[in-house]
Amino acid sequence: TGAGTASGVIAGFMSDSMIFLIFCFTFGTILNKTAFAPRIAAGVLKFSKGNSKRIVLAYLMGTCTVSMFMHNMAAIAIFMPIGITVLEALECEKIKSNLGKCMMFGVAIAAMTGGCGTPMGNPVNALCLSLLNQTTGTTVPFAAWCVVGMPLSWLITYGIYFSLTRIYRPEQLSEERFAAVMERYSVLEPIGRRDWLALGTLVVCIGLLVAGSWIPVFSLLNVALLGLVWMVFPG
């Protein structure tokens, strides 16, 4: 309406970076309520083809990638139960299993490295962007951050995988046990309308954030406000 800037209007309540942080937290909450988690576990196992090292690689890369678009703890909250489910299905011995050590140590570190990949991956990213803008007037576009941050996060995560599998050499899995586990994941809960809405919301919001690198109206704050309003609609 021209009454003022978005940042100026909300300045009496909180900073625009805090609204962006709240927006980031909502993604972990929403995805935890969908049917995608079992499918991620099935995808990790299918990619591995029974090779324990490939299970670790797929698990850490999945955690890293998801953590790029939500808070690190939210990504861990999604992937930790998936890892435990996989380990229990493979009948790995608790505490002693090297596969378990690689996955459980790795999930925490991969979430931290993934959080560096995009501005929305970690609260510190948004706070630093806000501080940079306030002190120097410089704005780092969402896409520009991602072009550097995402490949670097994946590269570091691969280094984590390489290191962990050398320190804790994961035990090999028997063909019979792996086949039994894959059969367990052959029938999954169908994906419903709510699940597709959650995924669609994530994709659209990320698309708008990337578009904001060229279209000023899709700033971090504006996309966060739009996303938060949408995500509190009933259903």
C-alpha cells in the first residue's frame, strides 16, 4: 500500500530475521506429520543394494539435503527415527554395531553441514544476513548463497562419510536379512492429500526464495510471511 516497508511495519514487534526463523521451523513440523519418512528409509535401503557403506552414504546425504531447508534439529528429528528403524530392521546390535555408530554419529554432523547450504538451513545464517544488511547495506541473494553453499555442504558430508566408514568399518549385511527388510518396506502407507500439500508448499516456497534473487518482491521476509499465513490454514 506504500505505507512503509515490510521491515519497518514489523519493527515494533520483532525483526524480520526472527519471522524468517519461525518460517524455517515450520517445515520440520510439517514434514514430521507426513508419510514421506518411511519412503525415505525404503529409498536409502534400495540405493544401498545390501552394501552397508552405501546405506551410510545415502543416509548422511539425505540428512544433509533435508537440513538445507529446515532447522538442523528438525532434520535430525526426521532422520534419527528413520535410522533407528533401519538399524532395528537389519537387527544390528545396539552400541556395538559399527553401522549404527556411523549412522548415529553421522546424522548429527550431516545435519550441521547441511544447515550451511542455504540461508534457511540454520538460524545463524538468517541472523548473519540480517546483521550484514543492517551494518553494510549488503544483501546476499538466496540463489547466490545456494550456488556456493549447497555443493560445499555435499562435499563436506561426503568427507564425513569417508572418515566415519574408515574409523568405524560397518559390518556387512547378510543377503537373507536384507531381502527380508526390503520385503517389509514393499508395502507403504499411501501418500495422501495432506502429504502432497506439505511437499508442494516446500517446493513452492523454495522456488519463491530462489526467484527473490532477481524479483525483489520475493524477499526472505515476504516469502516467510506468505508461507506462514498459508501454513496456518485449517488442514
